[in-house]
Amino acid sequence: MTSSFDDLALDGPLLRAIEHQGYTQPTPIQAQTIPLILEGHDVIGRARTGSGKTAAFGLPLLQRIRPSSAPLPAKGPSRKESAKKAPAEPVRALVLTPTRELAGQVSNALKTYAAHMSVRIATVYGGSAYGPQLRALREGSSVVVGTPGRLIDHLERGALQLDQLEMLIIDEADEMLRMGFFEDVTKILEASPTSRQVALFSATMPAPIREVAAAHLRDPKTIQVEARALTTKHITQRAMVVPERHKPDALVRLLALEDHSATIVFVRTKAGCAELAATLIARGYSADALHGDLSQSARELVLSRLRARQVDILVATDVAARGLDIDHLGHVVNFDLPYDVESYVHRVGRTGRAGRDGTATSLVTPRETRKLRAWSRAVGAPIDSIDAPSDAQIRSTRLARLATRIADQGDTPPPALHDLAAKLIESDDAKEILASALTELTRLEGFDCSGEADTRPPSWSRPHPLPRNGSSKSNGSSKTNGSSKTNGSSKTNGSSKSNGFSKSNVSSKNGVASKNGARTNGTAVPLPVGLFLPIGTSRGLKPKTIADALSQLGVSTREVGSFHIKTNKTFFQVSRSVADQLLAERTTLPLCGDAVPVSRAKPRAYGKPSHGKPGHKKFVRGKPGRGKEKLRKARTKKQALAV
């Protein structure tokens, strides 16, 4: 294995640039790729994001086009005079990238490697003005980095000439295929000379990419490193099982417990990206959103704020975050799991780059646990399960950080405050005074230390105890038509397990609460208590509004039943323990922008039939008195026939 860049036959200017960057040992993809490109071979490289592909093709690219070692002059003739004296430098190397962010990243890396060379590098991508790009191409750039769509535009305009192209690099080929750019890639390949050298890099090799490689590459050498595409040497992978509706709460708890300098939170959709960023900002976090609907100037502003450490949390979609390389990024959170393992690998690859430590946490719904286990086997890396932090854990962590920050305060306090502190320390109530000062400081920090913090995880993340009411005791099994059972089993058109819960007239469909009860993951929960709200559909009240308000109070969906929402009043069911706790701690619920009073429903007010008894054989649903009227007519007819 190559142990040093000196063994790769690179020129002195490149070695000086590498040394200045602090690189000492090439990565596996660099050690295998650089010699082959220098020898003139076409190359197919398979390696994950963050494995060092940019240097693997960038260093030999700069050496192959043989620029002079003299640096560019700091000052010289004007652009017009230069254009008159010498012809424009032809494009000798072209690098294709799938996204604007990756194009900028690759261009900056090449400029760093060429610090001691006189080489012009132009960056061309969509979403930005044509003027500066056209000027850079006219004045001459020996290396052009860009996205396929904008490069095709310049080719059709005649601003980009490829007749003297010597090298063509295709980076992230699988991502360009997924984004629908591969037709443009094929056009660029066909527009370039057949004598050019091609290097194609991709984490995966779908059939369309293999076909293009077979058609346009000449006897390519294949390099494959890290076949499973992920290493856990520097990345800690974790997963937290969270119900979908509680993901925002889980994320806030996770961010409160962790202490990372920068975090990227991945979501699937653009709408979800903006909504989650707004939620985090409302919770007091320094967050911003990065998605496809942003203009190029807005995207660059967001990234510049993140790099300048003005933003701690970036909520992003996969496409928008492609190619990001943030030095101080320590944490990646999968708020929504991606659709495939390759996207998971690319997300996790945003952290732990260049040997740095990193953490990746996935918020997984119960249905997604099997998928994540399969991905863990596919990448050959363990994904540890963690619990949601409790209130006590969060409070303890934040207090420890506050104490560390106070102890590490380097500024000398003003003399007046120093004298005041000395007097307070000498007083008999020094501890109480210090505690009062810390109380005020914690309030300014945004968290409250009054009262006892719950040492248990939130209710939605811990198993629920068996209810004391509503279940019957039985030590055996019974066959029944509608009877309940506990600690045993019953057969009613088949067998089922009750896990200690009684049937209690519970019915549901597809796991959604029905009229007389609720069901979660196939487990029936008795819901004996009805609650009343004095508002209804006239205020825009919906079942989801009530459920969200209850979830903010830590009430699980297992403990919430059906909803009867009328014009100006609403009835809904909850378990007895929730009802007792809810009514003891508060008398209102935050609904529709107001604090709405909540109280127990009157007996039979919830689910009361319109007339008659549902169990009676003559009971007929419909208008009041309809059943009695039909029964009276039937008796009259029977009497008439008897006569």
C-alpha cells in the first residue's frame, strides 16, 4: 500500500500544495487512481462520498494538462490588453458534477491544489448569471467544472469549445442518473474528442452507467474500494424508534442532549424542510433550510452562514445537500429515512470526513426498524439503538454545560462586580444568593430548573403499564363470543392475544380509533372516560388538532380514542389515567389559538344513541320514534290479517 504522496510521482508544486493542506497519506482511492490516470488509462472508480475522490482525479488532472510551475502574476495588463496579446487558453479538462454545491466544492479544491501553478479554473452551473461564466470561458480556462445542463447551454451557444479537450471527469455518476442528467452527460461525451481520457466515479453502477462506460471509455481500469461503502471507524451510527407524530419532540430532545458544533437534519420533501426549520427556530435554535425552491443566491447565503458558524442546524433535502463539505459538521440526523441504502450512505458521509469523528442518528418509526436492520447488514456497520432523552437527562446536560462555560470564562469581571461577589460570599446566605443568580441565568438560557424533572423517557417512547381498570382476571383460556380475557387467550373466529387488556367493545380499522375505543399496533386499550370541549367545527376544530395538543402534553395515541365533533361542542375519549392526570394538572387545552376549557362529559352524553336501546331486537336506527312507528304499523297489519 502507498504510504506517502511522494510515492505517486506527483510534481513538486502539487506536493507543496498537499503538504500545505496537511495531507500526509493518500486514501485507498487516491493511492490506486492517481498512478492509473497519470499513465493515461481510462478509469472507473467506485467509492463512497467523502473517500477522497476529488484529490484522486484532481491531482493527476492538474499534472496531465502540464501547467507551468510559475504562479499567476498578482498584477498585469487589463483583460482587453491580454485578449489582444495572446489567444484564449483552450479547455483541456472538464469535470461534470450533479449539483451546484458539488461543482463549487470541486472547483475550490482544484484551486487549492493548483496554488503553485498558473492554471485558470472556471465554474459553470445553473441558477447563476451567464455573464461572468461567458467572460471566464472567453478569456480562457484550461479547467472547467460544471453541471451538465448549463454546460450544454454553453456548448449550444458556442461559448464552450471541446475540440482540444484532453481529460473528462464524471463525478457522482449515479446521482446524475437519478436526477435525470445522464442524457446531457452522453451529449457531452459525444461532443468531446475520441482521444480524450475519461475517469468516471460512482458509488453504485446501475445498468445505464455500465452501458455508457462500455460505449465511451477505452479499456477502462476498474477501481473498487470499500465495497460496502461505509466505515464506522470515525462515524457512530445510532437509531431512535419514534412514532411519526412525535418526531419533532424527539429531534428537539436529541439536539438538547447533544453538543455538536454543526448538525444537518435530512428530510424527504421541500415542504417538510421549511416546516421543520421553522419549528426549530420557534424552539429557540439557530436553524435554516436548504431545498430546491431556494434561488442560487439564497442557497449560497445559507451555506456561507453555516460555514461562518452563524447557523448551527441545517435542515436539508438530499438533492440540496449533495456535495456539501462542512469542516465543523459533527452530527447528521435522518429525520426521515431515505428511500434506499445508497442515499443513506451519502447522507451519513456528510460527517466523519477526512478522518474526523462524526455521529449519525436516524429517527425510525416502528415500521421502519426492519429496513434499517437490513441497511445495517448491507453496509456492514452496526447501528446502535438509543432511547429518547428524559427531562432529567436534558436538564443535567444543560446545567453541566452552563457550569463549564462559567468556569471557563476568561474575561476579568469589572471591579464593581468583583467587590460585590466578595461581599456576597462572606454573607451567611451565600449559597442561596448563588442559587438565585443561577436560577435567573437558567431562565435567560431558556430552560427552567424549578420542580422535579422526570427521570423516565417521554411517554411515547416507553412501554405502557397494564391498566388496572377495565380488565378481568383469568388464569386460563376461554372460547367466547364477545367475552373478555386477560393473561390467557380466547378464540373468536380465530385466536388473538390480549396482553392483559379487555375487549371493552373496542373496534378499529387500520389502527385508527373508532367510535367506541382505540387500537394501536393491534392492541386494544379500554377508553372509559369521555371529555367535553365547548367548541366544534365552527371554529375549525379537527381530530388532528386535539391529538396534536394532547401529544404536546405527552399523551400517547394509545390512550386517545374517538372524537365526536359537532358545530359548537366536542366529545372525545381518553384512558382513565390520562383523564385524571389531565384534569388535575390543567383545566384548558391550547386549541385553535385559544385556551379552551376541558371537562368531563356528562353521563351518556358521549356516544348516546338517538333513541331506544341498541341491544333491543326491535331497535331501528334513524329518526326519533321511527322504530315505534314501524312496530305500531306491523301490529295493526297483523291484527287486520287475523280478523
